[in-house]
Amino acid sequence: MVRIGDRIAQETQNRITMRLATGGSLPIKASDITQAVGIGTVDFASDGFFMGVVPAGGILRLPMLLNTPEEFAKALDILNPHLEREFERKGVKLLAHYRYPLQIAWSTAEFRSFDDLKSKKIRVTSSEQGEFVRAFGGIPVTLGSPEVATAFQTGVISGAFTSTSAGGNIWKDFIKFNYRFGPNWFNSVIIMNKAKFDGLPKAVQERVLEIAKEEGAAITRNLAVEEAKLGTEFEQEGKIVVIHPTPQQVEDATERMKEFWDKWAAEKGGEIPALLASVKAAIGK
């Protein structure tokens, strides 16, 4: 986000400048970021907790639906036009996306398969991920990123789903087990207040969009590189017990969640069942 702000300032000769506020430093809940941008409390933001405002984005988080970066990219291509329209209805311009690596399991207690979720309180990043935890007998707990470290320290949670390059690295001092598979990816949108965006000259609008897309793609690439590097380091250091899933465990988890995908879409209604059907057709599921 600093890079985006710096590039926009430089290319507009400081006609547009940004003052960065990190997560937790403003009285805005993680789930309210998009609304805050829409009403102009903040003008520009990165939001990974927008599902309550734009429900179709939840397709990208459906547990065990998208298992590879290629499947995620196909799904996003299908969903993006719908997401753009829905954000605009909230007074928000969707500029770009970026994606963290797969959300894998981290725990303070022994964790060797998803069956070990039973009776444990697990931090989740979406209601869809919460359904995955419930399917294995766990108790989902929704927390914003700034709250997780304290929750681990106080025992409010015993586990979380996150990538190695995100929470895994941040919270590694509290973790004893890492099961290197998870139900879904975590993506963020880069967004701007639509009125502010529309008020920019056309050439500046185009450049802001280009910069956001370039930096979003760079974030995704950099996180993937860091994920591989940190994963190797954690395994070599031996401070955390690293468990790799078997193909059968992955297959069993996928089968367990298939029925939930259509049920979830039917409950959301509107265009969402058709969008999910398009995604499933595109990835052969």
C-alpha cells in the first residue's frame, strides 16, 4: 500500500497523496472497511473482509472448491464483473485484487489431520471457512488480524488458518504444529471511494487503475515466493512440527464439502447460484 501511494503521488506530481493507517489503528472494524470507503471515512483501502458487503466474493473462499492458483484465477475472471458492479453500488471503485497463498492450519495443540479440529476453537477469516471448521467438529471464531496474537496468548483460540507468509510468520512464536494444507485461499481487494475516483481526470483514473493492478499482481507473486522460502525454513528449523497431508486426506475433505457449495449458493440467492455454476464448470467440478 505504501508503494501504491508513493507511485500515485509521484506520477501526479503530488496532486494525490496518501496517509497510511495500518489495520487496527483506526476505529474501523475489519468487516467495515468497504463501508468506510463507500461513505468516505477513508478514501483508499485494502480489504480482505468484504464478504458481508459483496456476498458473491464468498465463492472464492468456499472450502475445498479452488485448490490451485490456476483454479482461483479462472474463478476470479468469472466473478470480477459482478464484483465490480456490487462494489459500485456501495459507492466503491474496485481497482485490483491480490491473493495470499493457501490458508493452511496452525495450532498450539497437536494437529495431524482435519479430524484434529474437533472441539477446538479455530480463528477463521470468513463464514465459509467457519463452515469447514464446523464440518470437522471444531468451533470457528472470527477475529481481525490485529486480535489474533492476543487470542493465541490468552487461549481464546488454539488454532488458525492462514498462509505461512502472513499469519504463520507473524504468530510463529505461539505455534507448535503446522498442517500444510487448508480449505481455501484468502484474497484482498484494493478499493477507492467511487466519488473520489470519478472526480479524477480520465488519464489519472487510468493510471491509478494500472498502478493498483500492477502492485496487486506483484503482491501475489512476492507472497508466493516468501511462502515457499518460509515453509522450507520452518521445516528445517524444527521449532514447529510440520505435517504434510496425504492425497486421501485431501480427497476426503473435498468430498465432505461438495454438498455445502450448492447449499451456500442457494441460501445467498440472486445471481450467486449461476455464478457458482459457471465457476464449477470452468474448473471441472
